[in-house]
Amino acid sequence: MFDINVACDLFWEHWNNREFPRAIEIYNDADRPFWLTDMVAEYYEEQGQSQDSIWEWDYLIQEYLKIRPDFLPLPCGPVSLYKVAVWYADKDTAKAIRYLRIYLSAREQRGRDPSFFLEYEDQANAQLNMLNK
């Protein structure tokens, strides 16, 4: 177990040197500081490791929800919420519905903002309708 500040410094040192496996090892040894999770999830996604990516995105979402149950991690509803919801659609319907609702709640929270764009709004609504049948 690392001191969290040392771990973050080491993570970024290895990450910036493109030593991704070592950086991820440090991330895991430091008990997965959630503020680094998006980097790890995106790395797994880029590597085609979709299962690992989904687990990381789900972990990040869970950490945000611990902060505030109604907390929308990013102003426009992170694409990760939609991706994880779709992945859970045939595995855990309740979780999929919850994540889709949080994702779509961005419309109420940010809908008046002229720069607002919810990338998967139509697909999320269709998925939610299908799961609620």
C-alpha cells in the first residue's frame, strides 16, 4: 500500500512515460483512487479490453454515487453511464435502469444550457423503454 500522494505521483510518472501496465499496477496497489479511474478505463477501452473497461467505469460511477446519490459526474452525463447501463441491460436490469435514468437526468439538470448535448439521449430513452416493458 502506497501513500496516496506518492502513489499518484508514481502513477503519473509511469503514465506520462507510456508505461501503462506499471501505472495501472500502482493504481491497483493504491486501492484504485477514483480520480485516476477514467484514465485506466479509457486505456482498457483503447486496448479492446471492454470487460475491464466496464468494471472500471462502473467503479467510478459507484464512487461518484457515494459522494452524492443524485450526483451526475459530468455536466452532460458521462458517456460511461450510458455504456455501463447498456452492458448491464441483460445482466442486471435494475442497475441498467438506474444508470440510464441518471444519464438522462442531465436533460433536466442542464437542458437550458445552450451548449448542452447529450450524445446518446435517443438510444438511452429507447433502451429505458425496452427495459421497462
